[in-house]
Amino acid sequence: MARWYDRARLPYAVDRKTAEEYATWLRQVPWKLFCTLTFAWKVSDPQADKTFAEFINRLESTLECDVGYVRGDEKRLSGCGKPACGRHFHVLMTSAAPMVPSTVEYLWQGMAGNRSDKAGAHIEPYDASQNGASYVLKFINQVDGNWTFGRLDLFHPELRSVLTLNKRLRRHLRRHEARELHFSQFNPMGSELQLSLDRAISLCNPIATHCERSEPER
Ligand SMILES: [Zn+2]
């Protein structure tokens, strides 16, 4: 018979197993970046979601490609810098286009505050030997945790093969595959990367970045 503390721990073990199964499934995606994104200002859940959605929009405009992601949300302090607000996201991202960490960092900081505001983006190339997927999902079962994802239909090989393709998705997938082909033939050390940074900078003009700015937290 299970002792009381084993029983008490059982739900967590089940939760961990679920998270681990999701993580295994997500590892099939060819991820490119592992990101930790923090906010300089206290933001509500809807504001945080809106900022992130706009960030993905701008990133897609910059790259001229779809961006697939899985995002884990936490509301306590991360080890990344000392943001004024504990809320942060851990995100795995991918795209057909090469993704330069500094471009992604620049875009996020233009929207959620930069280092001098004690917020930032810590972005590194995805390393499949590290446990990034589990890390992103580690808080999904907690009251304060959450997770979400975008465009896995384009990037997850298994999902891509089982989806019933309607006309719109088929068209989208064709465009995505053309981008993949384009970038597979292209050396990412060239001018196109500079172009992508230029585009990111042009998207980060002050007029466009007022969106989620609220009072700094005391
Ligand atoms: Zn964290």
C-alpha cells in the first residue's frame, strides 16, 4: 500500500509524466532558438499575451516567414537579469528563415523594455541535447503557469502529416515549403541577415512601441 506521502505526491508524478510526454512530442520540431523573455513593466495576462502576439507578428514581418513557437509562462523571477516584474516566458521558436538571436532580442526589447529598464531577452541557439522542451513546459501544471503554441501545423512533422488540409492551409503550407527550400539553398552569413536586422530596426520605431508600456512597478 502506498504511504501517505507517496499518495500525496502521486498527482505531481502524473502531471510530470504528462508534461514529459508533451515535451517528447515537441522535440520533433526543428527548433532554432531557446528564449527567455522578461518584461520591464508589470503587465496583466491579456497585456502579456498581446505583447507576445505583436512580437511574433513583427518577427514574421522581419523574417518574411511564419514563426512556430511553444511558450511556457511563469510569474515568478527568472534567473535572467533582474526584471522589475517576475513574469517571464520561456519560448522555443523556429522559422524557415535563419533566426539571428540579436534580431529577436532587439525586437522583444523594443516592446517589453530593455536592459536599462531591467528587462530583456536572453536568446540562444536551440541545442537539441539540452532539455529545452521540458524546461518550457515545466510549469504547465501550476496555478501560475500556462503554456501556448503557434503554427505547429507548419513545423511539426507528425502534425503536418495527419492534418486534413483545407485550401487555405494547403496554400499556406506550399508557401512555407517554398521558403524552406529558398533558405536551404542560401548561405545565412550574407546580406540577407543584415536586411533582417534592418527590418527589425525599422519595425522598432518609437511610434510603434508604445503598446504595452505601463507604469514601472514600484
Ligand atoms: Zn523561468
